[in-house]
Amino acid sequence: MVANDRARAWVEVDLDALRANFETVRARAGGAGVIAMVKADSYGIGAERVVTAIEPLEPLAYGVATAAEGAQVRALGIERPIIVFSPLPPDSVELAAAARLTATLSDLGGVARWAEAAKRHGRLDAHLEIDTGMGRAGFDFREVGTWADRLQEGLGPSVRLRGVYTHLHSADAADPTPTLTQWQRFQDALAQLPFSREDLLVHVCNSAGIMRWPELAADAVRPGIYLYGGNPAPGVGGFEPPRPVVSVRARVVRIKDAPPGSTVGYGSLHTARGWERWATLPLGYGDGWPRCLTGRSEAIIHGQRVRFIGRTSMDMTVVDISSVPDVKVGDVATVIGSDGAETISIEEVAAQADTISYEILTGLRPRLPRLERYT
């Protein structure tokens, strides 16, 4: 027996919207190449699905966070560069080399390990990360004179330095000062490197950087959340918003006419003041629907918004449908996405959860089937 993927709760992925967002990035970046970030299983959407959808659009490369992620993308038959944008732990070097991944070099120890791997596997590629203020990885921009020559020597004959980059920490902020400061630091560091600029792919911009600072596109850009329908700079504007890619829906599995005084959920946080009608949805924090949304979020049923009541459980939540007539078991509730004239965006849910859209997307768990659709 094959399970009905729409029997309980599910995630819908609009691949046409994904491709449209890719093309918007490409147009915004001018002639710069597009490094599609597919880390964290393409932000929870499914790396195989995403890579298959955008490979015909000819991205310059793919970006991942771990050697295992990169090896999985390579196993799809991808021949383009796959760049690991985190320092490789020693135990991951062999896997990365075997999969012909492009390593990020963030310190001299990492350079030495990658050079040793190149002796065993043949010529390997790498990109250099320069830390201009993010602080988590990369060679310090203030100390180029102390590490640049040692880096060049450490690469040896078998490691090709193919690119150099930095990461913007505040491209989504209204204040331009941090981004301009990082850009200048990066330019100053580039000028001191003992490598030909023409031989290096220079890249700086993440999704927020691409949309707000297209003049900083350099040779390539690295879109992530924008591809997947998330606004990289909510509240700032000045750019074309992405098309929504992800919708999350659940079916009504129970309806209860609750008399006054009825309670619902752990801790009985909600008590009916009068007669109320409740609908149970098979969606909870076991699916990645944040428990902290208790009492904060809404769903859409029959094109009307309804509020969640009671505490979010691992497998179920309850909404008050008193204002929506004719709801029946099997009807669909939308918790992210559109129904009729109403829309609940990822950003709305993220704001209610005191987090960002990235965390909402990547937190959606595998128990929710991913279903492809096309618009």
C-alpha cells in the first residue's frame, strides 16, 4: 500500500517559482555568475529536487556547507564546481577530495591538509575566505602580510586557488555602513594578495547583498534564501521580492463543538468563553512547526484566517473555526502559503516565532512529504 502524501500534512514546492527566482537573481547580478546555495538539503526543500530543477539554467557552481552535502550533490552526476563554504574538519578532507569538491581555505592548517590530500588525489581546487568582520571563519583581513606568502607556499603544485570571497554580515540592514566597511576591507586585502586577480573568481554577495547591493556583485553571487522564496531583507525593500516557493498545509482530522469552560492542549492554556468550534490539525513540533508559536500564529481555511489555540503539541495543533462555516473533516488548512485572497508568508511565521525565515524553512522535518507543483 502506498501512503497518500496529502492524507495528513505536507510541504508543497513550486519549482517554477524557484526557477523564476533564480532568473531574477541572475538579472540582478548583471554578468556575474550564480553560485546556487543548496546547503542544508536546499534549505529543507530537497537538494536533489532543487539541483535537478535549476541545473538546466546553468549555474556557475553549487554551494554546500559540508563534505557530505557536496558528495551527495556530486552523486547526482553534477560536473560543475561544488564549493564547501565551511572549513573542512580533518576527518572530512578525504571525502571532499574523493568527490572533487572545492574546499574553502580559512587557515593555514586547512591549507596543509588540503595540499596533502591533493598529493593523494591529484590536483584539487580551493577558494580563499577572508574574514572582514563575520568572525567565524577565514583569514583575518588585518593580517594579510603575515599569512599571504605562507598560504601561497602551502598550496604547493597540486592545489589550484580558483576564487576568493568574504561574507557580508549586515547586507539586510538599513544602515549601509557595515556593508561598505566590509567591502573596503575586502578590496584592501585583495590588493595585497600575491595572486593575479584575473585568475581568481571574486564573490561577496549573499541573497541580501545581491538584492540591495548589486554593484558589489563582482564575479559571482551566492543566492540562498531568495531562491527558496524567502525575503532576505524584510522591512527594507528596494528590490523585487521573490516568488513564494514553499507552502505548508494540513488536513482537518477532527471537529469539536466545545461548550463554555472547555480546555485544550497541555497546560490548558485556552478555555472556551462561550460555545466554540475547534478543528484539530495533524501538525506539530515533530513536523518542525515551532512550539513557540503557541497562541501566536494563524491558519487559513476556506480562504479565511483562523487562530491557533492551546499549546502546540508534537503531532497536533488546534484552531478555532467558530467564524468559518461548513468546515468538515478532510478540509485543508494552510499555515504557510495562500488560500483564496489570504496569504501567510514565511516572514510572518518567522516574526511570530521571533526568528528568521531561514530557520522556519530548514526546520521543516522529513515527516512532512515534499510535493512538487508548477505554476
